[in-house]
Amino acid sequence: MPQPRILILRAPGTNCDVETAHAFQLAGGQPDVLHLNRLLEAPQLAVEYQVLCVPGGFSYGDDIAAGRIFANQIRHHLSDVLQEFRSAGKLLLGICNGFQVLIKSGLLDTDDAAGPAASLTWNDSGCFMDRWVGLQTEGDKCVFLSGINELYLPIAHAEGKFVTRDQSALKRFEEAGQLVLRYADVGGSVQPFNPNGAEQDVAGMCDTTGRVFGLMPHPERFVDFTQHPNWTRREDRGEGVGLALFRNAVRYFS
């Protein structure tokens, strides 16, 4: 399959769909931006795609909680469709608000008999935060992070603090190798290295297959060297490091 098809699933309030489609196109994919209502009307459309991405933004105004309404739409109307999508060996990606959607919909294997075992809540500062952060990967489970050790990417969120129900839930995710991306002192970071107070510095996690991945930073906002905040003083004039995540997704089906 020379050019995998990517479904960028947007909702009212999504505002990063165009940048995300651009990143996938640069990586060699064939992206389509589709409104959530279209998929609700015709769930069979998902079969035509190899990657599904929920991009960043403020879906439904982040009313109730960030990503909650979008996640409820998936839980109640598209859960079987997306579980089949995952079972077919395909990839799902959630960026920022998309991560909030994936984790609250249960697609990241965070639910158990007692209910949701992890979530994303308000930053310790209680404020929206927009800055660049250093990131370090862990393990080799996640398809999107293959061959990547460190990243330097922007964040823009108010509810990005990763929390678990209790220590046993945190231990379960650790032992399953799901906590694959953490805030770290790398790549030009400034203090605090953990910007939102996330448990164990978690910035992103995958499901138990490694094919469903959610992260709070925005890789689509650093696919070109001119997007780096210090680009005029940098000798590196290559592609932005965020593009590697999208290349990995496309390469998975090549």
C-alpha cells in the first residue's frame, strides 16, 4: 500500500485538523478531514482508512470537561466501529484534545472493572499553558515513536495533567509498557520540565497493542525547521522532529 489513507476526525471546536492533515501529507499519506457527524451517519466509512487521527482543539468548547462530549459520542455510538478498526491492525492517534478524547473513550485500554483508571485533568497551575517542552520516549511498544529517543515540541492545554485512580492502576500501565512519552530535561527545555504536574511526568501513552497513541504535545506544529522558536539561530535546517511521528504511521503500512 504505497499511500495509506488517513482519516482526520474533527468536531465543532477542533482547530488543528488542517495542520495535522498537512503533516500526514508531508509524511507521504493521503489525509481526508471528516466531520464527526459524517462518521456517525455512515460508520462504514472507517473501513476505507488505515489511520484515524483525532486532532487538537477545543471540541464542543470543552464543555463539561476537555474532550468529554467527543469521547461520549465514541463510547455510545462508535465504540464497536473503532474497536474493529483497531483489531484490524490499523492505527489511531490523538493529539492534545484528541488524547483527551481517546483516554476518556476507553480506546487507550484505561478502563477496567472499576471504571476509568486514568484521565487528564487541570494543570497544577489552574491555567491554560502554551510553551515548548522536552520529551523522552520509553520502550519500543509504540508504533508512532519507533526510532525516536527525544523530542522538543509545543504544548497548548489547560487540562493535560495525567492522573490515575490509584497506585495500582499506575503500576499496571507501567508494567504494560503503556507510558511511552514523558516530559524531560532535553532539547532546550526550561523549568519546570513537567509543565502540568502529570503523574510520573507522563506526556503520552499508548494502548496495550502499541497502535493507539495519545499525547498532549503537538507534533504537527513542528514539521518544518522554521516552526522552532529559535530557528533563525539554529544550524539545523532540516525537517521538524514532529514529522517523524507521522512518517512512522505512514511507514507502518508501506
